[in-house]
Amino acid sequence: MLDDLTNKLETVLKKIRGQGKITDSNIDESLREIRRVLFDADVNYKVVTGFINDVKEKSIGLNVLNSITPGQLIVKVINDELIRLMGSEKATIKFSDRIPSVILMVGLQGSGKTTFSAKLAKLLKSKGRNPVLAACDVYRPAAIEQLRVLGKQINIPVYSDENEKDPLKIAKAAIDYARQNARDTLIVDTAGRLAIDEEMMNEVAGLKKSLEPEEILFVVDAMTGQDAVNTAKAFHDRLDFDGVVLTKLDGDTRGGAALSIKAVVNVPIKYSGIGEKLDAIEEFHPDRMASRILGKGDIVSFVEKAQNEFDLSESGKMEEKFRKNKFDYNDFLSYLNQIKKMGSLSGLLSMIPGANKALKNQEIDDKVLVKIESVIQSMTKKERENPNILNGTRRRRIADGSGNPIQQVNRVIKQFEDMQKMMKQFNKDKGRGLMKKMKLPANFMNEFK
């Protein structure tokens, strides 16, 4: 996520931090480099110009030229300005006392509206809401069926009528369905086009006028950069929507949309899509995103994901086995499955401060976990429960059975043994200095490749 932007900014900021003395000339030089980085990231020209001017003005205001740590002060100013650029504070979705509260999803075709509608429904359900989805895209082939399939996967009803071609009539019937079935939230998936046209705009404007939704969310593909910002402005001029959803943010290495869209349309980013799975959705926190962009990670989101996804009873059992040095490959497999629930490896690592540096910015493939699982699953029950019996003959059989080279099997075994050693040290120290021992070594992921 935003890897190109993060890597280039880190290079510039490293130079700034390393300056023993800050002068007007090297501030200007550093800001010129940051300007180039932001343009490369496809950030809106006016947004870049305003950002650079604000950073310079506030740096002078803090009198960084006479500061003991001028480099750190400038970095703090940049961090604060990035947060302001993306909205300063997390913006929440609005609900009303009426049944149902209506959320209207709008955007171009291909932006991910239908999938995100299902993701949002699942998220709201986990927070105590009782949603229903309305399939109002009557133009795109299989759009209705796609929403039905997604609704079935998350066990949330989908109201549709394939015989009706008027989206407004479908939406009004969906409201009646929600009231009759005690559904307090209606998420309306609307049609998009490949480009903005008058017919589409009139249709969504008519839906807004008749439904009077509590929330209109504009869904846009983050990877389209400046095009995303231009499309957002066109939609906002007609609809005056309440929030932005950036989909495919996990695949966006540049960051132009994330940094530009709030400043251009003056509407907060409320959610981001960070993967294909239906739980790959995040509430947008400007301060956390700024931290990720500057390479400082997002440990708060990491902990929240762990709390939401980890099975506490399973974690308790594992902790007990750690204490008794009885951690085996069955436990290792269970541990990996819990990590997979938290999302993609690259996404998780982007939340850990310093992880990108430790891994030398190499691309992390989720297939790494699949390889490890294949090795463990090719072990017999006896081998999983008794790791010490894995001699050369057994390792060769496991390699053949899992379709991996013997080197891969040896790497998995070594990584498992390293975990055991760490746990033994933990028991010895009784937790003292654990965080130091758990720092990722530079070759951590290389062990699995």
C-alpha cells in the first residue's frame, strides 16, 4: 500500500533528519524533492503547491533554524500537514432514527461498488446494525446475481426484482422490505457507467431526491489517481455526497487519490478497501494513514485487527503450550491460520514500524503462508506432534508430498525451531525484554522463499 510514495519520502526525510544544521537553502532543497515525490505520486497540482507552502510556512513559524533537532521538527510538520490534508480526524457514517437508515452507494462502473456494498454490510452487522442490500444496478449483466452471491456469503438478505427496470421502484420496495423485516439499514447498490454521462447522473440524483438517504458514499478506485479526483469532483457537484470510499487501496503504490481527494472536494474519506475478501475493509484514519506513508507503521490498527480476529481461547491454549515448551506443528498451523484472518501479509507488515526497512522493501506474497501450510500438512500426525523426529528421510518424503524442494522444508523447520527458541527464552526471562527479542530480523521472510 502506497509503497512507492513511502519509499521515496523516506529517502528525502532521511536526508532532512541527517542535517546537522538546517538553513533556508536546504529547507528549500528538501521541499523541492518532496514536491517531485508528490507529483510522481499523481497528487493534484494545487494540493501539492498548497502542501509545500504550508510546510514551509509552519517550519519557519516553529523557528526550526535555531532548533536543537531541526530535522525532526520538519518531519513532524510534514506529518501534521499530511494528516490535515487527508481530513484531520476519522469521519463516521451517519444514521437516523427512521427505519431504515438509507446508504446510497454511487460511482463509476468498475470502482468496486457492489463488492464494497457487501463489505460495508458485513462491517455494520459486526457493529450491531441489521442491514439489507438492495440490488439497483439494472444495467450491468450479472450485477444482481453478484450481489445475491455476496449477500449469501455474509448471511445478509438482498432485495432484488429482475422484472423491474426502474431503480427507484426497486429501492422503494426495498425500504418496505426493510421495515417489514426489522432491518434498520438499507444499502443501495446503484448502477455506474464506464464514464460520467448525463443519464447516470440524472438517475442517481433522482434516487437521492426520492430516498433522502442519510448517507451518500462515493466509491472510487484509488489506483486511478488523478482520474479518481476528477470523477469525485464531477459527482460531488451533482450529488453533494457525504463521504468517499477508496477501493483497491492495497494495490495503490502511488497515493495520489488518498492525498488529493479530501482537499479537492472537501469531503472526508470514510472507508478504504484493502483486498478482495469481504472483511478487507478499514475505517479511514488520517493520522494512521500519514504514519504509514511516512514509514512509521500503524501499530494501533495492527492491534485492533489482532483483537478482532484472534480466537482468544485458541490463543490461551497456545500461550499455555509456550510456557510448557510443548508448542508443535499443529499449533504452528493454527497460529498461521489466525494470522491469515487478519489480512494480507503486505498489509500487516505496512502497519509494523520499521518492517519495510527490515525486509528491504521486497514484495511479500501471501503464497508464502500457503507454502508453509503445504509442508506442515504433508507431515504425519506423529511428526507434527514430535518435531524432533524429522530426520533427513522424513524431510525428503515431506518435500515430495508437498511439492516443495527440500530447501523449503528445511526453512520451515528452521523457522519453527527459531520460534521454539524464542519461547524458551521468554520463559527464562519471564517476559523481560520480550519486545526486543521479537524484532524482525532482516532475513525474516527470506526464510520462507
